[in-house]
Amino acid sequence: MDFIDLKSQYLASRELINARIQAVLDHGQYIMGPEVAELERRLEAWTGARHCITVSSGTEALVIALMALGIQPGDEVITTPFSFIATAEAVLLVGARPVFVDVEAVTGNIDARLIAERVTPRTRAILPVSLYGQPADMDSINALAERHGLAVIEDAAQSFGAAYRGRNSCHLSTIGCTSFFPSKPLGCYGDGGALFTDDKALARAMREIRVHGQSRRYVHTRLGVGGRMDTLQCAIVLAKLERFEWELEQRRRAAADYDALLRHQLPALAVRPDRSSAYAQYTVLVDEGERERIRAELDAAGIPTAVHYPLPIHQQPAYAHLAPGESYPVAEALSRTVLSLPMGPFLDRAGVEQVVQALLQACGPGRAMAQAAPGSSADAGPGAAAHPCAAPAILASSS
Ligand SMILES: *Cc1c(COP(=O)(O)O)cnc(C)c1O
């Protein structure tokens, strides 16, 4: 079993992908070829955003978004400590300071209720992450940002395809940033990413920054980067878009299977009823101190797992000086207990059953899958924490 089965995905779209790659080789416009604009128009239509600008990675998308907003040394950007490092890294790369806010135990996303108390006169933007594929509470975040005159950048690297109250991820705030890293919900075969906005001036700035701040050939109007996405990678995303709706459905079906089989057995991070997840990850909570043993047992059973993320950003060696003495207890607890299970459009019901059986076995001998009660993925209630492997303390702190 693969953690994310990219091989089956390629085989299912092989003709389309190969033809798209061949077309680029035939026309030879490897940089800013026609597939770049074609993909941008397709992604605008998909998300509903007025402007899409493809870039060389999700990390570069974040950097370019911050640069386009004019965020600079002395500025503060409020974000989550429970994310991939790139979120805070981008803030530091433009010379600004990430200010952390703890996350909700139920979703792992930034706790919107705690943001206001961290706003200062230096705050310029809020940078929530749509963790594991699910957007944060964007209406509350946008409303708070509007009151304080702040921009909101959605780090949607894991959530292309998700929705929040009828709007698509990447089109939920001032700027949305996504990644086409191969294992993300919509991946290419290398590095790639995209920026989304409805703001014409910001779109123009981001388009210029992507190409060395160039407004016309060899006229550099502003500071920029070398941040273009290759034509070949755009062609691959175009091919993969053909099956993307189907893939999202399959990911959601696999998640619903997990939900049903794990209910009353093991707590999992939940998707709130007013939004949907792109299910970059399906993540359960296991007992503190048991995770490495459980992972080893699953590994021996041929089931790969992952931990996103074992150390929160404010405790990373290169970042700890940013938050001296600060503690974010929910992020810290999650980092010790989260375990991501195999996920993807090609994970069938039998595969989910195999994972769950091995997982429950590893968590508590004698627990059989037959004890799992059926349930639905629609509500936000993860499995009640009756299982010895459960981590009820974290869930209880969520209210
Ligand atoms: C993957 C990821 C990124 C970075 O994307 P790259 O394309 O790998 O640069 C940023 N933020 C989050 C939350 C991610 O998961």
C-alpha cells in the first residue's frame, strides 16, 4: 500500500498526460508557453477567482503574496504554529515577523476566536492555513481583518478543491495560495503553485513579481523573484484537472469510510458541516507516547503513515526565538498525537478496512473492526473517545 498512490493516478490518466507533455515538447515553449495561460484560465473558472497566477511552488506563492501586499521588516503577520514550515518561513523571508495563534483541537486550524488579542499596530495580515484540506473559519477571520484593515492570505497548499460556505478554497480571502507539489490534492510532477485574487492591482503586482518585477521586457518596476511555473508542469496539471472532480469524490468517499469504521473507536480530526475538505490527509489522534510504536506496527503490516507535523513551528530550532516562552498547548498536544493514514482517490473500501483493522490492532489488542459502528462523515463529531488509544484530553479542550 502507498501513503498516496500517485502511480495508479498516473496510469488512469496516462494517455492524457503523455499527450499534453508531447504537445509541449512539440511546440518547445518551455517557459510561459500557452499551457501556462490556459491553466490559469481553467483555475479561475474552477475556483471562481477573477485572477490566477501560476508560480514555481506553494512556498513561492506565499512569498509573492506577501511581497505584493508590501509586507516588510517591522510588520507582523498572524498565523498558525501548526503547519508545514513554509507558512512561517515565507513571512520571515520578506523580513516580517510571524505571530502565532493556537489552533482548534477539532480541526487543527487556527482558532479564529484567539486572533483579535494578538493584533497590534504592526499587524498587516492574517495567514490562516487550510490544514489537511479544510479551510479555517474564514468568515470570522475576514470580518476581523476588515475591522483592522488587514489582508488575509489563505495558505491553501493542502486544500485545492475544498469549499467553505459555498465558496471555493483559494477564493476565500484577499489572496489564496496553493501548491501543486506531487502529493497535494491537485499535484504536478515537480514543483508548482498558484496565487488567486479578485483584486486587479494585486494580480498585476503578483504577475510582475513572478518575473523579476518586470512590467515590460527588461523594465523592472519593482523587486521580484524568478518564480514562474514551467509550461510542462502546467500541462500536467491541465491533464490531471480532467479527473479532479472524480478524484475529490473518491477522497471524500475514502474519508467517509474511515469515519464510519473508526467511529467510537478512535478520534479523528473532523470536518465542520459548513465546509468540505479536499482531504490532503486523513488524520487520527493516538495516545501520547504510543505513536512511534503504532507506526512501527503499521509499517510492519505494510501500511505507511505520516506525521504532519511532529514539532510545531514555534518550537523549531530556527524559529523558537520568535516566540520566547510562548506556549500553544493545543498545537503542542496535536503535534504529539496526530497520525495521518493512507489517503487518495485510489484507496478503495477494502484498503480502508485493511488500514483500520491494523490500526485498531496496534492501538489495543483484541479490538476488532466488527465493533466499529456505522456513521456518516457529514457531522463534525469524531469517534467518541472510548478506545484505549484515544486522546480525549485534546478533544475535551476544544469546546
Ligand atoms: C506543501 C505546503 C506548502 C509549500 O508548498 P510547496 O509547493 O512545497 O512549496 C506551504 N504550506 C503548506 C501548508 C503546505 O502543506
